[in-house]
Amino acid sequence: MFVEVMWPVRRASPSLFVPASTVVETPEARFVERVRSERIHVSVQRGAAMGNMVEVFGALKPGDEVVAQGSEDLVDGVTVAVRIAHR
């Protein structure tokens, strides 16, 4: 028998959540691929999970565009077409 418990957690500042599929984890690093003039791998630390979203801590800010399905095979500087993901 298993029980799922929702334990309220309070943070000193608001948390940033991203879809879990955006976080890439390799033996060497954990990052999210942010899209700007060039794509940049942004190191993050994972926090709490909430459904298919995960809390991240790092150099990301609300409003940053990230690759919806992160991959360690993507290369920085490649041109990408940005489109809004459906929720």
C-alpha cells in the first residue's frame, strides 16, 4: 500500500516552475536550454515537483523562453523557430 502526501512548503521568494521535459540531466550537468539570440545552456538545480512541472533554481527568470523538450544533443548557436507551447 502506498500513500501520496501533499506537504506544503514555503519559500522565502517565489519559485519558478518549468515543464519537467525542459530539464536535461547528464552525468556532468543539469541544465535548461534557454532561447535568446543564441541558445544557452543554463545550469539549474531541481526543486519540488508538482505534476509535470518542476521547480528550478538558477539563472532563469520568468518569461525566459526555453526548449520544450531539452536534449544534450542540441548545439549552442543553432537557429531555432520559437512557437508557444500549448498547455
